Amino acid sequence: MSTARHIVSLLKSHIAGDGERFLATAMQLAAHEARQGHGKLAQELKELIDQAKIAGAAMTKTARPVPLVQPKGELAGLLHAGYPDLRLTDMVLPDELRLRLERVLIEQRQQQNLREHGLTPRRKLLLVGPPGSGKTMTAAALAGELHLPLFTIVLDGLITKFMGETAGKLRLVFDAMQATRGVYFFDEFDAIGARRGERQDVGEIRRVLNSFLQFLEQDESHGLVVAATNHPELLDKALFRRFDDVMEYALPDPLLAQALLQARLDRFDTRGVEWSQAVEQAHNLSQAEIVRAADDAAKTILLRGGKRITSEALVQALMERRRASLSD
């Protein structure tokens, strides 16, 4: 392979975020330079590669990815950057949904291979479902799995009463996608996708939505665009076909509810818990509410000086969550 081809391969692997391939190509380049009699340059390349491997190993041992980028200037009011260490294995998900998310991850990790064959990986996702069902956590888990920053779009900063400003800010966000690979998360997406139906400012909101559709369709960056909504029935129909995948979230069934409780309380002694009683009280609660109830029960037991979760404490915590959800 010539030096020019090495450089092309290095750029491709860098753009794809494939660190292993990047270092392998760099080693090939060092060997090529050594064969050309450029011993000093070859040695310098090898030393840099060794330093990169050491730095990469140190990064994987840390609790969370090292922050590499933070939005600056006008973007600081539009994007919030986070560096999640969450993984899909930390989530309790239905098998079908887990498989679909794992497929997204596989395509993202193999996107260089796909693109070389004229194929595009799934990268524009719409998550729909009730509050607390795991949509926001999914965006964080995807970022954690891919070792990418999670950029949450701040809707208060994005949407203004002036259509031209909002469209301009949208363009800034999509320009940022081109500049920095990451997971870009539009939460409460119906604020953009549904407001065109309001009686006031209908024309302006329609133009903002049209701008978003245009930007999304033209976007060819290599990160993920994840939108989430609690109200899919309010979204404009044109939105759905712009996304590569629409994933539906639902309230947990009894098996999933029990799995959530057991996973959250795995550090405690739960041998005395009557799970059927707990699951009955978890009916119609969201995943987030069930997790909070488990935490409440655990705190109650710990503050009493114990470590064994009782059915009474867990059922009581779930009942309190049910009453709170009914009063909302």
C-alpha cells in the first residue's frame, strides 16, 4: 500500500471513529516507511502509536469517557453535552426492542464496511412511548455503548417566536452534527413536530417544521440523531418516513416489572419478597416509577438498619408511587 493510500485509510477510519483500524493502518504506514529506509520517521510513528495505545487503555479503565468537546458560543445555549457511561446491559428492555437497538449499534460499529458497499447504517431514530418508559435512557445508553458524547438539544433555546431565528438555530445544530460525531437527542420532539397545528403562528411553525425535515433529510453526518416523544399521534406524518427506525416503548408487563425490581434491588437480600404482590402494585406504573419505588423501599430498609428487603416495604413504596401518579 502506498503512503497516499495509507493516508486515505487513516482518514476513513478516523471519520468512522474506528480507533483499532486507525492504529492498525498507522502501524502499516510505519512499516512502509521502514522499508523505504526512513528509519527515524518509522521509529517516531511507532512511539506515537504506543503512546496512543497506552492512552486508549487508560481511557477504557476510567469510570466514564473523558470529555473531549463542549458546545461553545451560540451552540452553548442550544446543546447540552454529556458523557454517559450507561450501557444497554444496564437497562431492562423487552427482547424485541433490545435486538433492534443492538442492530443499530452493530451497524454503527460497522458503518465503514457498510459505506464502502454503498449502504448507510441506521442513524436516525424516533422513539415513541409514555413518559418514564426509557427513551431518554436509551439515548444515553447508545452514546455510552459507542463512546460518543450525548448532545441534548435545549428546546427552550432553540424555539423562539421568530421563525427565522429558530430555523437558523436548527441549522447550527445540524452543522454541529457534521463537525462533531455524537448522539444528538431531541427530547419532547412534538414541540417541533406538532406545534404546526396550533391556531396561532401556524405558518411560522410549519416553516420551522419544513426546515427540520429538510435538514434531517440532507444530513449525512456519521453520528446518531435520536428524537423522542410521548405523543406520536400529534406528530406530522411526514416526520415518520424521514427516520430510519421508529421504536415503540410501552409500560412494562408483569415479567418486565419484576425484572426491573429485581435488577434494581440486586445488592440487597430479597429472598423474602413476594414478587407477585409487588408486581400487582406495579401495574400501570412506568419503568421510571418502578425504579423509584424500589429505591424508596431500599432507603426505608437501610434507614432502619437492615439490608433485607421486605414485601411490606416494597409494596408500600409501590402503592405510594401509584397514588402519586394518579394525582398528577
